[in-house]
Amino acid sequence: MSTVYLVVPCYNEEAVLPQTVSCLVDKLNRLIAAGKAEKSSRILLVDDGSTDRTWELIAGYHAENPLVSGLKLAHNQGHQNALLAGLMAARERADCAVSMDADLQDDVEALDQFLDQFAGGCDIVYGVRNKRETDSLFKRSTAQGFYKFMHLLGVDIVYNHADYRLMSRRALDALSQYKEVNLFLRGIVPTIGFQTGCVYYDRRERAAGESKYPLRKMISFAVEGITSFSVRPLQIISNFGILISIASVLGLLYALISYLAGFAVQGWTAIVCSIWLLGGIQLFCIGIVGAYIGKIYNEVKARPRYIVEALLERREQDGLAAGSK
Ligand code: UDP
Ligand code: MG
């Protein structure tokens, strides 16, 4: 039997948290009763600098139930960093950790299969969605386009897998060695290696509250994923540049011939169009290069990825409440 930590990042989730906690507590109790998880297993709720009552709720649940632990980050650091904070806390306490969202979109009943595969020797188990019917058509098609594009760029990510995954302690130890500030866990985890498995589940609609991933955040998350794992866009734009240069040489030849043949002057439209087109292309390419330079800038600064403000936990040996600040 193993100590399992369910790591749940929460950002302004007061609307859904009561439901989530009761569902997870119920599930964990059943896993413990079935002998699949040790009594020292915990639900670790990571408050990612929420501005609503999320942390008060977490503290309340912790006081009521020893199975609930809480980790409060000093500031909103984003989903990926909050997840990392939780996983790194779990790493020192658990045999394996399962990360999942706070909105109950990930089917908790799939946990049995995660633990079965872990017991069978897998160090990493990916939760993969069967279908995406609960997502809007827009989210579904953009997400699928993103996976395809990532594969095209040669990045190894698991199709239709979000952040519902199990990692063993040694996989978490390996993850702790990745020092990058620009975190894209879905891309990093497959590079760790070890024996891996997949669990298929149906993803539901958010139980309550609103999505914390508006279009703006979705786009920056996708750009983050691409620029963190592939320099191919840089190669593509240089190839593109070569192509344009060849085309411009041909254009030059044409201009020269028409001048010599005596039918020049005309062609103002062509000149103006090409100036605008090339200007646009150049700015776009500089933008891509800039995105990479920006990342180097962030990596070089190597600021902490998260700062823990408080930890609420009751360990087996503590018996009574032992909140540490
Ligand atoms: N989240 C977070 N920090 C943020 C944004 C989101 O910890 O800055 C958490 C959020 O509370 C949820 C998970 O990340 O548990 C996924 O967010 P959400 O369900 O809103 O995204 P969606 O499923 O709509 O893509
Ligand atoms: Mg969600």
C-alpha cells in the first residue's frame, strides 16, 4: 500500500471547493478502505494566491478533516507553478502524487486505475480524455489543433492529456531537477522517461464556478508550450527568409529586364504591396525571435517559481493538529 497525495491547485475556487472536497474526501476514504491507499494519504489543496475565500475554506476543511492539507502560495503564480509547488511538497511526503483540477472535470473514479497501474510498476500514469464533448466547439478544435501543431514541431506530448496524472516519488525527484522558470509540465513530464501508462476517462463539465483559462491565457499557454520545447519556429522563419530572398532576386531580374526593354515606371501597386507584406512578415519574425529572447531573459533571472506562505497539515505521527506557518 502506498501513501497517495491528491494535488489540487485552486485559484478563486470558492464556488466549487465544497463539492470538490466532499467528493475527494469520499473517494480517498473509499481508497483507504479498499486497501489501495495508506491512511497517511492526503488531499493537498494548493491556494494559488486566490483573492476570494478559497484559503479560508481550505483552512476550515483542514480543521474538520485530517485528510485535507493546505498549501498557500504568497502570490498568484499560475496553474503550472501552483501544481509544481504542490507536487514538490507531496514529493517529500508521499509514494505517489496525482494532480487534478479543482473543478471536478477529471473523473475521480479513474483513481483506482491510476493506482493499479502504479502498483503494476508505472512511474508516470497519464489521464487521457476519451472525448471532448463537454468542451465548446471552439475549445475542442483549438486544443486539438494545438496538439497536432506540437507534434508537427517534434514535441512529444500525450494527445488529449491535460494535467490529470500520477507521478511516483522518483518521477517527482526527477521533475525537481528541472530548473526552468517557463513551466509547461505536459511537455516536461514525457521527457523524464521511466515506465508510463495511460488511463482513459470521460472529462465532465466544470462542477461550479468559471473557467480560469480565458482565451488570452489559453493562447499564452500554447505559446509557452511551443517556445519552451521547440526552436523549430526559428528554423521555419529562417527558411522562409531564404525563400523570400530568392523570390526577391527573381523580382529584381524582372525589374532589370523590364527596364532594359523600356517598359518600366508602372508597377507602383506591386511595390507598395510588397513593402507592406515584407514589413509585416519581418515584424512577425522579429516577434518570434523576441519571444525566445524573452524566455532566455526570464530563465537567466531564475526567480523562484513560487513562494510558500503557509502549510497546513496533519501528519500521522502528529496526532493532533499541527499547522505550520
Ligand atoms: N488555476 C490556478 N492558477 C491560475 C489559474 C488556474 O491554480 O492562475 C487552477 C484552477 O483553480 C483549476 C485549474 O488550475 O483547478 C484549471 O483551471 P480551469 O479549470 O479554470 O481551466 P479549464 O479547465 O477551463 O481549462
Ligand atoms: Mg477546468
